[in-house]
Amino acid sequence: MSIRGLTAVAVCLLFLGVVAYYAGWMSQSGNNSETPQSSSAENEHQNASRQKQELEPLLKDWKTPKIAFVFTGEQHGYMEPCGCSDTQSGGIGRRDDLFQKLKKKNWEVVALDLGGLSHEMRQDRVQSKLKLTTTLAALKDLEYFAVAFGVEALSFAS
């Protein structure tokens, strides 16, 4: 990764840390390493309550912020998850769904892509150029405020 990429990641992590701190996420206690081992029944109960919390509506009781920054990046040409892992989520369609939900709540969304739109090893393929063009059109439709272009995306200009 380039110095610019590392700098962008560091700035985003710092920003997210500040947001997490002020939102109170980092001050929540509950993981005390000195607590004794719990039984499997207690573990199952804790897992069930975590799963229930994960199913609750996103941002349910949040107040409307003055601005909501959405950072994306490292897409590597995948407009939708490839499906090779159960934990994958995302894609342009899910971003659109998230943005629509936030806008319905009257949130001012500022979307920023940090780069990595195309895959650096696949630049010789016509399909890669079509994916990049389609992705840029989608980001325009999603009203991204800014998109960073890395070396891999800029190489298509030549």
C-alpha cells in the first residue's frame, strides 16, 4: 500500500476513533477479563442476546446528526460480494440501500471513496474497464462527494 493509502487509512481510523469515543462505544464496560468462566448455558444465552441485538434496526434511537460521513474503499472491481465467504456483505446495492435509509431519516450523507476501485492485476481485461466505468457511474448516482483514484484506476486513462 502506498504512503497516501496508509495516510488515508490512518485519518479514517482516527476519525472513527473520535466518533466512537464521543458516541460512547469505547466507554462501555462489560468485558471484564477477571470474571470466571461461564457455563455453556450462559454462553448460549449471551450469544442469543447478541444475535437479537444484531437484528434490531440499525441506528434505531440515534438523533439526526448534522452530517454523516460514509467512507468506502478497496473495492477491487467487485460491485457485489463474490460469495466466496459467508461473512461478506456489501456491494453497491447495499450502499444505495443504506444511503436511502439515512436520507429518509433526514441525515445529510457525505460519501467519500478512498480508492482501490479496480483490481491492479486485472487491468488488461476489457471487463475490468467496464466494471470501473460502471462503478464510477454508480458512485455518481449515489452522489459521492469525492472519489480517490489510485494507480490501478488511473492506468485505464492511458
